[in-house]
Amino acid sequence: MTLSTISVSDMHCASCVSKIERALRELEGVLETHINPARRQVLVEHADGTETATLLASIEQAGFHPCLTSNQRQSFRQRDLLKRLGIAGLAMMQVMMAALAMYSGAFEGMDPAVRRLFEITSLTFCIPVVAYSAMPFFRNAIVAWRTGLNMDVPIALAIACAFAVSLAHTLDGAGEVYYDSVVMFTFLLLTARYIDDRLKQRFDMSNAALAALPATGLVLDNNRRVPTPLAEIAAGSRLWVEQGNQVPLDGRVESAEATLDESVLTGESQWVSRASGETVYAGTLNRGAGFCLSTTATYDSTRIAGIADLANRAQADKPQVAQLADRIAAVFVPAVLCLATLTFIAWQLVNPEKAFVAALTVLVVSCPCALSLATPAAITAAMTRLRQTGIVLTRSDALMQIARVNAALFDKTGTLTEHAPDLVNVELLAEVGVDRDEVLDIAAALQQHANHPIARAFPEPERAVVNDARVVAGAGVEGRWQNRAVKIGSGAFCGLPGRSAESGIFLAVDGTPAARFEIADPLRPDAQPAVDALRQAGIRSTMVSGDAENRCAALARQLHIDYVARQAPETKLEITRALQDQGDQVMVVGDGINDVPALAAANVSVSVLESSDLVKSRTDVLLLSRRLGALVDLVAVGRRAAGIMRQNLAWALSYNLIAIPFAALGFMPPWVAALGMASSSTLVMLNATRLLRVPVWRPPADNDQNKPPGR
């Protein structure tokens, strides 16, 4: 069975849905259809033998304009490109054998009839290359003449001119032919395009793994499991997730336990257990027994869909270095055309017989393909590798910034420490008309409105309801309970400025401090080796926290880093800007709303998956795993990517500066120019693929030396 997703942009109403369903139901091999008119998508379950093209034709006959999703379009494009490449490759082998014979005959003598036979044979094999394999270059060049010159223009001109002149010489029976240059040029360029496409496909596949959810979910209705399209399942529904199936929507576990493979989100292959009440995310795989799930999100609002959107936004974004390369290439194309024209004119004055060959060689050798591919290939490969390790870039320009980072500012709670703090003690401070259980219940109700990790230390409220709740960044939460003013947060916020440095969270009722809650804040297991690895890589780490002095000092001693305690959001921002004023490139890692100002000002901002939507919207990098060591991977890939981009650009520019004079002076035949130019493009693509092999950093054993990120 195969699942195909088809977009139908002109589907608007129930009548449209009915027409499409009826058209698809009549097809042999269609098992089931699920239509989401809100998203204008049709999900079709069909037999493996049923072609997607047949589904598209059926919907088109019903009066609509269907198209495939990006992942399926990419698959079709890959197959089409591979067919064109295969035909060009077969033709190149035949034409090059004939060319080798003609080159030998030029030195040792060849019967004119035999030479003509070789020319006609080369023409026969070259025709399908020009008419089919090279067609994408011609189509793009025609569009470019109307919208603006691109690198396909000199490619198309070179292929067309070389073939036209060769055909004319073959028909006349006199003059040189360049069929070998045409087929070689086309084959090698298609090879570079294929590698580029494969890189993009790997990135798209990693994103498709994020966005790919099952078509239906099993809704529990009176102990019956009813298959229901995900688009029709509301938040709060109860679902059954069978063993081996994907979790269809975000939700909380209602069974005793769930065993999950979260590698699609985090890149970690080790299975994890989630107890009753814990949150699980759509897209993860159930590796244990079936379990009951209470949904907390709809199909359009799952966390995995939001992450995929962020990743796609980053891929669409172009960093400054790529924009610079595009600007150079945009100027380079008309310069190439002018240079080829000037070369032709100059040789007409000196030696007309060499004019066309020299101009053609300049046109071929100076095509800026390598320059245009140099940075996009490296960016795509780097983003793919980061995605495989549980890191999503939301701004591609962050790659170059990461390579220059030399200072890191860490929030404490939820960043250096675990996201599962424990409530270990409740101390009553004053008699305010509420007992210990009510104090805990009020605190829990207030913390329901907070996104800070400390809020997770409090249980679900049993009876208390807080109205008019308001989060005060860097201080706490306030609201009204039974017409009484209640607050939870720091000592200063709750009316105890003298006890602000104490360990704990305070609750005030009607302005009177009523209770103190002691929270255990365990350090992340890989925090110390990760900070040590960053230090060895030349990055100074500082903890900047709004927490109490004694708690920050203890944690900083454990990590051997500097710290600044009791910081408000404004002072975190000031610290960030002060470092930047000193010339530092600052990476800020945080997860709370109080970190937003510093994150927005940082050179590189990093947040974790559990952060609020506001925090994630202000960050350049999102860590999907709970590994703090992912920062080491981020720095390693960022530095390697910056180096490879510089190498690619240096090679592309150097190659053109060296090769163009040789071509213009007539020292280079067209087939050598074709080989050099296409090999240059292939080289930058292959160089970029090295980023896919950057190793994942792991905490070393106690007796091992920490290894810094690659430079």
C-alpha cells in the first residue's frame, strides 16, 4: 500500500470534495481517500501498482488542477534527471570513441569517407543529448531571457552553438565538429546537477520525516477504535496508538507507560519511556505496547509541523555569503557573454579560422556554475547534517555566525539543568487562612500559566482556579484566587526582598508571604563535558541567571565557568551587548521568556524544543534533543561549513581567473574547457558533501580527553 498526498488549490467546498472522492473511487487500486478541504489536500491510500500520474489525471478530469507535494515532485524530478543523465552518458561513450579515432586520424591520416562515417555516427548519438538531455538548460535559458540572465544562458548558448556549427560542418563535409564537447559538457553538468539535487533531496527527506504523519488516527469511542482522518480529530480526543505505529498528534499518555522512538525529532536512536501524564509528540514511533493518548493539539498545530515550517523557512533564506555569490554570478553571466563576443571579434582580426573555437571555449570554460553552487551546496549539506543530529536552523545565515562565536551565555534553569525540576519541600511562612494542601494547590494553579521549566515541578491543580493570571517576566506569576490577590515567584516579587537570595520559590496571598517551595534543580548529564568541549574550542561560557546567588554559585563551581546571578531580562540584554561592544561574537542559549531580549540581540541565539513559541520565534537555532552536547555539534558543523564555503568560492573564482585567459588566447580546445568547467562544478558539490560526514560528538568516558569541535 502507498500513500500519496496531492494538493488541489481550487478545491473550495463540500461539492468539490464530493467530486474528487467520486473520481478517485472509480479508479482501480484506490483503497481509501481522506480529503482536508481546509488545507486543500487529498491523501490517497492506493495499491503499489497504481501510478500517481493516474490519480492526478482522474482529479484533473473532474475539473480541478492537482499537483504533487514537494517531496513527491522531488522524487519525480530525480527520476527525470537520472534518465537524462543516463542517455547523455551512453551517448558520450559512443561519441568519445569516435572522437578519439578522429583525433588519432588527424595525426596519422584518415580516409575522408571513414572520417565522415565517424562524424555522422557522432551526430546520431548527439541528437538525443541535445533534444532531450540538455532540454532543462534550454528551457531555463529561455525563461531567463525574459526574467534576468542566469548561468543556464551561457550553457544553452554553448551547447546550441557547438551543435549548430558541428551540424553545418557535417552537412558541408568540411570543418571541425564538436560533438564530443557537446555530449561531455551536457553529461558532466547533469552530473553536478544530480549531486546538487540529491543533497537537496536528503534535506527535504529529513523535513518530510518531520511533516509525515499517518493519514488517520484510532479514536476511542465507547471502547471502539474508529479510524478517523487526522484533520477531523479535535484537541482533547482520546486515541489508541498501536505498537509499531506513529503517534498521530501531540498529547499526554493516559496508559501506565509508553515506549517511544523519538529519533525523528531528536536524532537519538535510543528508545525512551514516557509515564502516564507525560507529553508525547506527533511523528514519534511507538516501540512498546499500544497505549491510550489524550490529544493536546490539532493536525495543523503539532509541534513537529511547526519545526518543519521553521526548517523550510531557513532553507528558503539565503545567508549573506550566498547573496554575495549570487550577485557576483549575476554580473558574471553578462560579462561572460561580452567576453566571448570580444574574443570572437579579436580572433576574426588575427586568425578567423580560430575565432569560433576560441569564443566557444571562453563561453564554456567561464560559465559560473561552480560559483553559483559553491555556497548553496554547503548550506544544504550542513543543514541536513544538523537536522540528522537533532538541530534545526531557523536562519541559514546563522551558519557563518556560528563559525565566529567565541563567547556563550547560558541560562541556568532548563538549559544547563534538567527540564524536570522536583518539588522537595513546602514551608509555611505565615497564617493567611489557607492550609498546606491549599497553598500547594494555589501555587500549582498559578504555575499553569507559566512557561518556565520550574513550573513543571508543581502538580496539576486539584481544586484551585486562578483568574486574571499575568506572567511578569523575570519575576513570577500573579492572579486572583477566590477574590484574593496571589503571587508566586522570587522573594522580591512576593514581598520578601531580604530573602531573595534564598533557595526556593515563594507564594504570597494578599501581599503576605505565605509559603516557600524548595525546588531541586539537577544538572544535565552532559552539561559539564559539553562546556569543557566548548572551552577547548575557544568559546568562553558564562551562566547568566535570574536565580539566587547561592544556587548559581554552586552550579558554576560544578561546571568551572563564570556566572552572574539575580539578573533581570534587561540586564541579560546589557551583558550581551557589553560583550559585543568588546568585539566578541556571542551565542545566547536560553529557553524562558526572560531570555527573549538577550536572544534577540545575540549573534547566534539557541533555544530548546520545550521553549515557548515566543522564544522559538526569536532564535536562530532550535535544539530538538535533550543533549546539551548538540551545541558542540552545532559549532563543529558551523566551522566546517564556513571553511568549505570559503574553499568552494576560492576554487570557483581561481579556476575562472586561470582558465579564461588560456581559453581566450586559444590554448585550450572546447572539450578540455567542457571537462574543466563541469569538473569544477562537480568538485564543489563533492566538497560540500563532506559536511554529511561530520561525526556526532558524544560525552567522553571519565578517563578520556574531551575532543573539541572540528575547525
